Amino acid sequence: MRSARIERRYRAMGGGAASILSNNCAAGRMLHDLGLRLDTPTVDLWMTFSDFLSFAEGLPGSLEGELREVVDSEERNPVGDLLFAGRSIRLHFLHVATFEDARADWVRRRGRVDPARTFLVATDNSDATKDELARFIQLPFPKRMFVRDAWKAEVLGSAGILVHGDFRDGFNVHDFPDWFGETHYQRSLDFASWIAGGGKSEAT
């Protein structure tokens, strides 16, 4: 459910267009709550944290990579491999009927990404290694990460990364709403200030 409160607050702070790249549904959900167009191809899909790192490290070239269907996938939803600069990452699409629909959405939205207003949002799914966290820290974008392990929160927090670790299963944008119509993530994260402030403001 979209949060009108978050959108009003974002507008009041002078927030404008933004591109959020994520390894799950967070990008689409946050942009929806902010009342913004989906200026990102990472909508209605998921990828591993490792693949997300490769994707982010390869920007902007990774956005223009060739997207090929994985025809022998055993998943019910479409799956594709994104090929760029000798790398291959796997994208698992959700809420879309066919791979051709997924590819059309990806191609249409990738051209909207604004490098000057790009933010990274990631969930490590408990599989991030120390080396991968070090690579995440080095990415030249405002970053936020959701973790379940205290040592990861300590490592990232000491590097100035906005970290959240108090969510069931790391991060759940599809939690059930409360009596006021908002989910735990909508109530607990001040991501509107983070985006409006260009990634420099603290979250509460």
C-alpha cells in the first residue's frame, strides 16, 4: 500500500526525481511511496547480493548489457542472464507473465537512470562475505543496506553506510500494514530524508 504521508513529506523537503537500484523489490516500493516514476530497471525482480555488487560495480555499462532468457530454468517466473564486460549476473523476475515483458520493462526503464541521482539499496540475505562488504563500501554512490548479522552492521556502520538490522528476514517491504495503513518498513525508515538530502542525511 502506498504511503501518502511519505510522499507529502518528501515533497515538503523539496525532493525530486531519483534512481534507486536494488537487489530486490525495495527500489520499486520506495519510489512508489515517494510518488516518483520508476527511474530504475530493478523493479519486480531479485538477484543475489554478489550479483548486485557486480551489477553496481559495472555501472553504467551494466545497464546496457545484453539480457538473455534462461530457457532451462526450473522457476515458475521468468529468469534472465545480464551479460556485460565479460560478466554474467542472473535476474529473477517477479509479477510479470513472460520474459519478453520483463526484458521490455528493463530496456524501457534503464534509460531513465540518472547517474547524478542514483542510490543503492541492498539486502545481503545473510550471504555477504567480508570481501563483498569491502567492495560495497567502495561503490561511489549513496548506499543503504539491510543486514541480519551484527558484525556486518558494525563493519558497514563504521564506514558511514546507513545500516538497518532490525527487520525480520533482513528486510520485508511487503509486511502487513497496521491500523494506520502503513507497514513496519514505512513507519521505521526515514528514507524520504535520505533521498531528498542526496544520501547525506541520517535515517531515524
